[in-house]
Amino acid sequence: MPRIIASFLLFITLVSFKGNEPAGKITWLSLSEAETAAAISNKPILIDLYTDWCVWCKVMDKRTYTNNSLAAYVQGKFYAVKINAETKTAIKWSGRSFNFSSDYKVNEFAIYVTGGRLVFPTTVIIPSNGSAPQAIPGYLKPKELELFLKYFGEGFYKHLSVEEYMQTARSRW
């Protein structure tokens, strides 16, 4: 009898925690997985460039990337990747190898995708047309990130400048 009660209590506990999961869910890929997938399909890559010590990176994880609408949009329109800018492990991208820079205390890949503007968090979009990475520095709320996501996700970047797009774009999230 005690075993049945213990099993029942365990079941109730597990069921009650299920409702506390984050609202939105993004499946984060490795950079190599995203690069391979992007070569096959025509989706851009979204990179969440963070550091372990960055408070705003953690806030963005909890408040922005868990937004249901944003997470669903990212899942449908992008290959999402998280990269710790301070990783000492070599990062391979587009036939190159990026190593840790002891001068800058970050991986050279972070320098490459941000154009040397090291701000954390930084959201980086690598468009599907193979053009240069586009870095958007700083913490972004869902409604702020939405505009950039749709600019690249809907292909507006192919025929409008960011400034032109932002004049008429409206957030819905």
C-alpha cells in the first residue's frame, strides 16, 4: 500500500510540474546542423550570441525566446542556434575555423558575426541568400525582435532597406 501511495504522489507531482514549462519552445541546433540544413533549404539562420555572465542574455532567454508567437515563428522560418561567445572550442563555419582569441577573450566567430562590435546579447541573422551576417546588439523584447525576424523571415531584406521596412512595420506580439 505505501508503494501505491508513493507512486500516486510521484505521478501527481510530475503532472503538476508539466504546466510550469516555458510557454514557447525553440529547438536550438548546433551551428554545423544549421549550416547543413540551410544548404538544403532556403531558411536564414538565427544566432543567439550570449555569455554565461550576461544578465540580459538570461532575461532574453526567459522573456523573449519563450514568447509563444516568437518561438513558433522562429521554429517555422529560421534555423536557431545558441553560441556562447566565450567558448574556447573551435567553431567551424563556411569552411573556416574560428578559435578563441585571448586578446579579446571571445571566440573569433563572435568577432566575425558582430563585425567586432562585442555586445551581449546579440542576435545575429545570417540571411538565406548567403550575404553577410547581420548583428542586432542588445536585449530585445518580443515585439522588438519580431520586426527584425519578419524583415528576414519574410524576405523583405531582399528589396527593402531596414529603414524603409521599419517605417511601415508594426509589431503584433
